[in-house]
Amino acid sequence: QALWNVKQEKPELFEHQTQCAQLKEQNGGVAHPPGFEKSAWEGWLHNPSQDVYLETSTGRRCWYDADRNEFHDLHRGQDLSISFVGGAASSLNPVGRGIGHAAASELNAEKRHLPKHVVIPDLHRVAQALKTDFSHFDKPAAMVALFGCSEKDNTRVPADVAARVYHERLVKRLGGFRGTWSDEALGSAVIASLDEVAAADGRRRPVASITLVVGSTVVAAAVAGGRFCLSNRGDTFEAFTNAKHVKQIEHGACGHDAQVVVARLNFVTPQPLAEIGALWQTFFAVLFIDQSEPDSNGSATTAHAGHPMHPALSGDRDLLRLAIPHLSLGRPRAASVAILQEAQTQGASGSLAAVCVRLSDADGVCPLVPEPATKRRKMAAAPNKVRVRHVLLQHWRGAGAKPVDPIRRKPIDRSPELAEMQMLAVLNGLLAEGCAGFSTACKAVSECQSALKGGELIGDLGWIDRMNVSSQDKKAQHPAAIRSIVPASVRKAAFELDVGELSDLVSSDVGVHLLLRTA
């Protein structure tokens, strides 16, 4: 009786319920979910905010393909328990010079010919910024790419142009079909997006190496001489050759200057780990571009089709051997620098670039690492403050006043690339000797005033607050300011570490850092 009185006195409270009943009667007894309304097509309801259609007779949810004038089943991606880490490094190595012997000012003048790298760990965020629906793809969705640029070949899209716009073209193309993507369609989309970039620029495809990760699916592409190698057997540095799970996309769909493969990974291990080894627990991808020109004998390490690769890094095994020791520990930047360093040691004389990627079970353990390298982290349980020590090697980009080492009172003219390689040597030494030698290494090479502290506080940056970032985000005007102003990249890396863990190489405007979390 009370409910009947309310309905009589305030019918507006029950207006939605009345409309639902009316629509249910009109649609043959099928009620529609909130947000749906009548559409221009009979038998279909439309949700304008999600651009989703509902077939009233079956309850099937679809999206409308305007190009083909037809409905397709709507696919919803899943958030898979897969961890993605990726990092890159590039260097300009003028012909006849090692990068360590070239002045930063000379390197700066040639930067326009440097290969460009792109590392995007979350394509869903990029899609959101581009106002593109990406909900039909699994997580993680990530992309890494290298684009080459030859000084003598002006017929191809410049590397900086490709690096700036390619990911936007790819995201919009992938967002255009909201159903289930086949292996062939994903592989073709990677190349077709590159063709869009080339058509817009009026030139041929750039030299490129690209890896697209969508959940447990990996698409790898090499164009015009770029290189990639994939592996799920890092313990033996063997390339990924399991034909059952790797599909080669035909040249007809991608062009004769492109190689594209699609690998579907299985991180679920029904057998005990001891029986299957490292087969599916960890997956590695390495991309590499070397733009050396042929020497007088016609030999070269080159990214251009038609030239032989340098024998030192001619095989996938060579790249994996260099990358995996660091990559398996979650340090993709160090792995990339190690590849570049070895290429230069073996005589590479041109611009180099490398990208390294590791995929692993986010809730598991990398079998190649004695201690868990992939950690379960939840923001709710993450600390609000951490304390780290660091080693800093400053660099000079060739413009403006040279920075001064506050410890040794000497100007610094090393390039960023040389700083990375020198820091890699510091990291290798600490890994070999253990973190107990951190104080010694910091005192010996660090170019931060924190290295003047004593005892276990050598290199100490103090407590870093996750919430109070206003003062830490400001750029340091003087190297000594590193004591109180922590670059954003350093702060981000600090919160990704466990206590007692060494970081990957971390770059900032100040220089290259190596962190050790202490609390």
C-alpha cells in the first residue's frame, strides 16, 4: 500500500522503470541495459557513449563497421598476468671513430642521422589520449620500434618523422576494428601503418624494426634491413624457432622488403616447471639497427638491404648472448647498451640502435634468475617513501656550458652515449662483486656531491616521497642540486625497486644514474 501511494504521488521516481517495461514489451520481452536506446536499424539498440549495438532478439553486442556496412561481434580484451619491460639505447658513431673518442660537440652536429627508438609500455593510455577505443585488445599492449635514417638515402622516410607519428597511425588502425584480430591481420596492420607514414611523407618505407605486444601475442617486423630476434630459451641463447607457435606472414601481405612473424605465447604451465625448463616462463625480443657504410673492401655492418651484416653480430645468438644476462634481470636499457658496446668493439663504424624486451609471467619467477626478478606489486601496498643511493655520471650534449664535476672540479665533455657505456661497466662490476662494493664504486666514479658523504650514506639521496613531487620535478640548474632535486626518471625508477636491488641504467638531464634502494 505504501509503495502504491508513492507511485501515485511521485510518478517521476518510477519513470525509468516504466520506460524499461514499455521497451521490453516492444522488443519481444527482451529488456535493454541502461544506456541503450533505439537505433536506425530495426531490432538493434544503440549505446551512444560506448558506440555499441545490442541485437534485441539475441542479446548479442556488436559494433558497426561503416566501411563495410555490417555488424561485427564486439570483443572485450582481458587483463593478462604478464609483465612487460622494455628499454632502448642508440649512439652516433662517426666513420673511423669510436664513440668514446668523439667530442660531444662533434656528435651533436650529426644527431640528425641517429636512429630513433620508441618504447611505449601501455598502448591503452596512448589510445585514450587519441580518443580511440582500445578495449578489444588484451593487456599488456605495448610497442617498441627502431627507425633508421641514412645520410645518403633520401628516398626513405626520415627516422625522426617515423618515430614521431608511427605509433599514432598504428593505434588508430588497430582501434578501427573492434573484433577479434587474426595473426595475419595484426602483422599486416604493423606494415600498413608504416605504409601510411610513407605515403603521407611521399617517400619509401623507413628502415625499421618493430615489435607489437598484445597480451600473449607478439608481432615482430623488420623492414628494409632492420633486424629482430625472438627467444624463449634464454638459457641457451637460442632463437625462437618453435614452428607450432610462430607464424611467418607471407611477403604478399607485407611487401618483399619486410619480414613479419607472429608468436603466440603460453605462460600457463600445466606441467611442473622442472619438466619444461624455461620454455614459456620468459620471452625475449631484441631489435637492432646498424647504419655503418661499406668500407673499401665492401664489408659493413649495415641496416640497409643488400649489404652484409658485420660478422661479429651477424646471428641472432650473438644479440641474445649480449642482451639476456641483463634482460633476464629486468634491465633492458643495460642490455641495449651492451649490444651497442660490443658492436663498436667489433668494428662497427656507423650509427647504432638497439631495443630489448622481456615478457614474463607477472606472478611467477624468471627461471634464469636465482631470486625473483618479477615482483608482484600493488599500488595500494606500495610504499609512499623509499630511500636510495646512486652513482651519477654526468654528460654534456654539446651545447651550452660544460657541467663541472663537483668532486674533482673538472669540466665534463663526455657524450650521453659514453656515459651510458661507462655506467654499464660500473653495473657489471657491482653484479660480479655484489652490492657490498657500492660505496667503493660510488666514491671512485660518482660525480654527485652525495658521494662526499661517509660510510653507508655515500651516494645517498635521502627519502623520496611518492606524493610530494613538486620540488623533485624541477630541473636542476646546477649539478650540486641533485642533493635536493631528484629527477622524475630517477624517482620513478626508485619506486620500482625492492630493498637491496640495483636499478637499470637511468637517464636524466643531469646524467646517467645507477640506483640502489636501501629502505
